[in-house]
Amino acid sequence: MLLIAATAAYANHKPAPPHAISESNVQQLIVQTRTKAKLLESSTGVHDGFASFAKAHNLNLGNISYSDYVVVRLLYEASRDAGFWNTHWTITNLEPVSDKIWQQWKRVINPSFITPTASAECDELSALYSFLVTRAGVKGVGLFWPTENHTVTVWVVHLAKGADIRVVVPTSQIFLKVTDSFDTRKFDPWHQTSIHEYTRRDVPDSFEIPKPGFDCFLRPVDKYAGASDSTLQQIRYLSKGVFLKILDSGAGRPRCHEKASQTTWPDGGPICILEFCRGHAGGEASSVKSCVLCG
């Protein structure tokens, strides 16, 4: 009787099974970002971008962390308005934190390249970028107000030798032209006396992103992040055109053969814009019958 009672008591109080390791929380997003950034270090497009960046600031290549640059560049292309992660700038009048973006991402169950994953204003997008970069281990990124009604980010680079440099990272194209991108000189980053590093934890590492949305974030990184700066800027404007329904219908939409010669991938060869659409849709070529850009 005692043995039976002890067995019953153990059954009622047996240890809870260990929690399964998440495959799609914030911690995993950061881990995957850093892993993919490491692989991108050998990409021609990324290497050329770094060389141009260093030349623009008269930097010795050994005076700045190449790995930090790759992380900063990757997360810029991913999280900016109409970037890899399909965020969309709109007026929200919310505080400069990214909480609402993460709440929207919590609902991304059936992602599509023609639909934004989240809509946010410039200050929210800048907070998102700053949070992600800081969480990925790069120091010196914070919010910058070039005007009283606009927010971008600045990366303060502490050089091994010499004075600090400030790099403007525009998380939207507000007040900017197509030629303005990462490290734009349109805004003077020294206009603001201090750049305070963004240390707020907008969401915990355990915050879950639905797996379809998580996979949707990583897919375009694999496909496009190694491209040249100019190609990535063109892709961004194509995405924005889809969001704004400028390129989704009508007799004036571009055809593949008209656009193919204008877009180059990391290998230097032209590619049909249809592949961009198929890549964002995440399916095989046969699963996309037509392209909202090309027909």
C-alpha cells in the first residue's frame, strides 16, 4: 500500500517536461542575423560597399571593424522602410520605441511580399533598428533628429586611432532622394550634440515571432543581402512601389525585358525583375504565375 501511495504521489508531482527551444524568438533572430552577417563578409557587394565607405571617411581598413559594418549594413537593409522585412512608413504619432512593430509582427501568419509586415513612423523604425543593432552587439547606435519632425539613426564609430565618426543611417527615405542611402550626407550628424546609445530592451529575447514571419525575414537576406548598395536601393524602391500600388497594375507597369538590364546581382549579371518578385513571394518559379511588376 505504501509503495502504491508513493507511486501515485510521484505521478502527481513529476517534474514538468523541459521547454522546447524556440526556433523563432528574438534571440534566434539575432543569432541568425549574426550568422548570416558572417557569411556575407566574403560577398563582393558587401566588401565593395565597405571599401567605398572607408574611402569616403578616409579610413584605414584596419582602423574599423569590418564585422560591425556588415551587421550594421545588413540590419539597415532588413529593417528600414520597404526593406527585406517589409516594414512600411506611415504616420502614427507614436513614441520612438519599437513596441508596436513587434506587436504587429506577432500577427504575421501568412506573410506576402506585397503586404507590409508592420506599419510605423520614422521614429519607431529608427528605434527598431537601434534596438536590433545594439542587441546584435554593435555599440554606438542611437536616435538622431535632423529636424524637429523627423528621426533617423546615427552610428557613432569609435576608431582604433583618430576621432570618432558619425554615420547617418536613414530608416526611411523621408526628405531624401533615391541617391541617398546608408551614410547619406543629406543630414549633418553633428547637428545634434550627443548621440545616446539606444539601450532600451523593447522586447525580451523570449518574444516569439510566428514561424512563417520569421522565415519570411530570413529568406530575402539569403537572396539579396550580398548585392551591391545600388542594387539594394533599387530593390527597396521596387518594394515601396508595390506597397504604394504604383507598380501593381495599369498599362504603364514595367516589363521584364525593360527592367532586366537595369538590375545586377552580386555576380554582375542582369536578372529579370520577375525573380525579385518570386524571391519575395518565397516560392518556386512555377508557383508564381505572374508578377505585380512585370505582368
